[in-house]
Amino acid sequence: MPTSLPITDAKLLLAFGADREDQFKARHGRVRLDGSTDLFELIDPATPHHRLQVTRQFLRQKRRPNLTPYRHILNLITEPERNDKVLEVLRLLLRGVPGKVINRPEAVLRSSRDQMAKRLADIPGLLAPKVVRLKGLAAPARIVDALERAGIEFPLILRQPGTHLGTTQALVDDLEQLIAAMAGGAEFFATQFVDYRSGDGLYRKYRVWFIGPHTIFRHMFVSDHWNVHNKDGIRFMADRPDLLAEEKALFAQPDGAFSADIRQVLVAMRERVDLDFFGLDFGIMPDGRMILFEANATMNFFSTLPNEQFAYVRACVAPARAAFRELIGLTNEP
């Protein structure tokens, strides 16, 4: 990406970036980042816009882009745990820029798993399991001390920072397993495990997206395993008409046909988080409380299953696109 952008009728700038070059990928002819959201694909490719690739060395360049003509600058550097350095570069680059910055770098840097768990912990009706970041703690005594100070007990879920899709997630039952997992200086987020099974013994994971002031229900996945994934839709749900009907019923409202108690928690979370857009994964405990899995701007939106049994899920795309166009200032354009 050139450091000097031509001034045209484009009033929208998409800012990409990563701490490491190997995080860049190509998808459907568009550049995106490994570990960043695909939500920007809601934008029509014909919409006039520019792209800016931000690197760790960006501020050392002699020529810098003129960002003052852009009305909206969409920050698509959404992963705070892997891209903290380039987010800081973008924060400095945006100082004094008059346009609206969507998902400011400062807000993204405050959205790591441990920070989110603390920020949302006291919302009535929400169970936010405690999270602690374990880094370079080779000695068992130091690991025990870190867990005790965080108030976390076994079993716990381990996940490598900056990773998604559940590919680096594991459940450990005791200190011996934890020490083995951390061998070699590995770094993890450790989250208190909570058994959130519904009364029928199944695990349900719900996803909603907050886009500006709008809430968009994305999906419900059901599994017989605690670590619920997209693939469980085909593996477990496809042959269960009752589960398909249950998910479909939630699409009766764009923001999800949830109970009044769950909707109240969603409102409180939207007010608490200062991101302009972010996704939320959660479960519902047998006692009706919501349990937080994660809340961040890095989640994928376009994870629609190919089977026609799940065609009803596409109902979320139109309201999401309308909300996103509104967020980036395109409501008055065709």
C-alpha cells in the first residue's frame, strides 16, 4: 500500500495491519488478516474506498498519507493480543484526524480476554468466568500463585493469546497438566471452566453482533461437547429437526428472540463496551443466567453453513449490512 494516498471522491478508509507480515492472507480477492474479522465484507466492493496497510515501522517512513479528507476510517486491526504494537502505531497516526474512527485502536487494545472478563464481571444476570494471562511461568509455585491471585480453580480452559476458532483450546484438570502444557515457555489465557449444559445435557453457544447501536443475532450452535464449533452444525445439528427449529425461532427478531432477562444483559453489555462493533459468544445457564465466552471485534461473521437446512441463517445478513452501512456513513447512498 503506498504511503501517499490520492485524494478522490472516496471518503472511506479501511485500515489493515499486523505485527507480523505472515498474518496477512487473501480471501475472495480481498486482503484480510489472520485473526481479524471478516465483517468488512458486508461493504459492497463497488463502494469507493481506500485501503491503508499499517506496519510496525510505518511512522519511520518519510512520507505519510494525508488522512484528513476521510469522513470515516474503519479500523480492521481487531486483535489486541497479537497486534498491540501496530495498534499503537495506528493510534499515533490518527492523532488530530477529524474523521470518525470506527473501533479506535485504544478501544481495541482494551478488549483482550482478561480485560473483557473484568469489565463485564458485575453485570446482573451475567456470569463472566475469571481469566488470567499466564506467561513465562515455568516454576509451579509461580503458576499456583498467579491462579490463586486471580481466584481461579481447576478445571480451567487454556487458549493461546490471539487465536480463535477454538483450535488452541484445551481443558486441563490439574496443575500437572497445566505445567506440561506450559513447557517451553508457552503463553496462555486460563479461564475458569463452568459446566453450562442445558437441561437436556447439550451445550448451546449463541452469537450476536453489536454494530453501532444495533444488535444482530448471528447463530446458535448445539453440541454434545463443551467446546462448541461451527462444524457441530453439520456433525450434530443437521439431523436434528428440533434443534434446527429452535435456532430458526430465534431469527423471529433481528436481534434474537431471547427472553427479557437475556435481552437486558445484552443491553448492559453494549453500554459497557466502547467498541463500535464487536461480536459476543455466550451460553445460557440452567438457572437462566448468561455465561460469557468471549466478546471482541475479531469474530467471523460469514460462517454460514452450506447445507440448505441452515438457509434460514442468512436472514441475519440484510440487517447486518444495513447496520454496518449506517456505521460507516453510507446510509444516504444507493
